[in-house]
Amino acid sequence: MTRKRLLRLGATIVVLGLVGYFFARSLAANWDAVREIEIEINCYSVAAVVLFAVAVLVSGLLWGSMLSHLGRLRVPVTDAIRVQCASWLLKYVPGQVGSVANKVMWAHQRGISRTLVVITFVYENVFLLLGSVVPTVVILLVHDAVSGTAGASSTALGSLIPVLLALVPLLLVTDRRLFRWAVNLVARRALKRDVPHEYFLGSLPAIGYQLMFLVPRLINGLGFVLIVASFLDVPESSYVPLAAIYVLAGAIGILAVFVPSGLGVRESVIVLLASRYMPVEQAIVLSLLARLYSTVGDILVALVYGGLKIREVKEGRPS
């Protein structure tokens, strides 16, 4: 095993260990209260699972649309969804390596520029992260200012300043000239040529796709609210900030590149922020249920992928 892999593995173990320790300590401190919470599977929880899976499919449609737009080609809807499903399931490989590798391999088999696919992968993740963090932080601040808990909000969100700072480089991607300049620095060494200008989104298309990539995040937020409604009795006024918390927690889990699928990180953020709207023991159970139901949603995504894969094999098309 190379030194780089050892360092990555070590960082993963350290992050998982720290997150697991603090989460387990919080769970142990509230264990008696947690045991008293009644959980049942109902129409709300089932709908949440379906919505989590639908959000992945919508992201696939948007990625396929962007690839078609920039590459001046037609990506079949079934191909976009199938490739997105596989990449989504590979999120359990830390660092998004499996996700991007899957799309690059598919592009090679289809005769599509692998450079273009990598660029669209970057765009997709930037749009999802920006759409997950910026609106949600604003929602939480505005809600708490209106409800008179701005002080508590500022304290909790203050711990997320590193996350907000991490978005600054991502904002550069939305500028065509800066993004192309950065990509060409690598392309000139690796490919010995510049990347075509048309592989990058202009200002208006970038804004359009940024807005469209809010849709899967809205779907995820709604799914989380349904989980809340499935076993908790909280004021309806809390639904919007709770949805924002889930979306924000998911983004922070993605930024924790050393942790597969943000395991533990997302749950910790949910407990930290959701405990302002409910007792901490309920927030703990909620975070665990969200992980469980989203994992079941991944099983639905795997079933969709399997069905599309079987169809592709029957049609005799290359995978």
C-alpha cells in the first residue's frame, strides 16, 4: 500500500473515530430518553424513502442534460439515470473517486470526451454543494431571527464557518474564464493541449443549472420532513429549518472527503442543529432514522440501476 493510501486510510480512521466517540457519548448520555421514543413504519416513512431515491434520479437527469448541452450530443435519459445511480452507490468510496471513475469509464465506452465528463462532474458537485449550503444557512438565520433565537443560531452556525470558507474556491468554478484557466493548467501538462471553450458553462446557463440543481435538494429536504412527521410532534413552523438542516448536513458530509458517504458527520450535524427545535434525544433518533431510511433509499436506487442494466444488456448496447 502506497504512502498516500496509508495517509488517506489513517485520516479516515481518525475522523470516523472522533465522530463516533462524540456521537456515542451523546447517545449514552440520553439513552434512557431515547429508549422511550416510539418508532413505527408508516406512509410518511415510506414516502421519505421513495423521495430520497427520486432525488438521485433527478440529479442524473440534470447531469445528463448538462453533458448533452456542453458536448453538443444526446445522452439518453436511461443512460444518464443508470450512470448516476452507479456513481451514487459508489459514494461509499471516500473522496468521490469511485463516482467520477464510473462516469469516466462510461464516457470512454461511449466515445465521449472523458475531460468533458470530469468537467460536468465538477459542475454537478459544485452546484449541489452551493445549493445545499448557501440557501440553507440563509434559511436558518432568517428563521431564527424571526423567531427570536438569533443568538442560538449564530452560535451553532458559527461552528460552520470552515464549511462556508470551503465554498470560496467552488464559487470560482461558476466563472467560465477562471474555471477554464484552472483546467487548462492541468490539461496542458496531461493532454498537451487546451480544453475547448465550449466545454464550460456561460454565466446564464450556469445560473440556470444552479437553480435546477436545487430541485433534488428540495426533494431530500421534503423526505427528511416526512421522517420527522412519521414519529415526532413538532410545530409545523419548524419543518422548513429542519429540511434546511438535513440538506446542510448532507453537504458537510460530502465535504468530509475522508469519510465514506459522510458517515457519522451528517448525523452529528443533524443532532447539533436539530436539537434547537426538539429535545436532544429526539434529534439523535432522528439522525439515525435519516441514515437508515436514506440507506433503504439507496437500495431502491440499486434496484433502478439493476433494472436499467438488464434492459441495456437485452438491447445489446455496451455498458
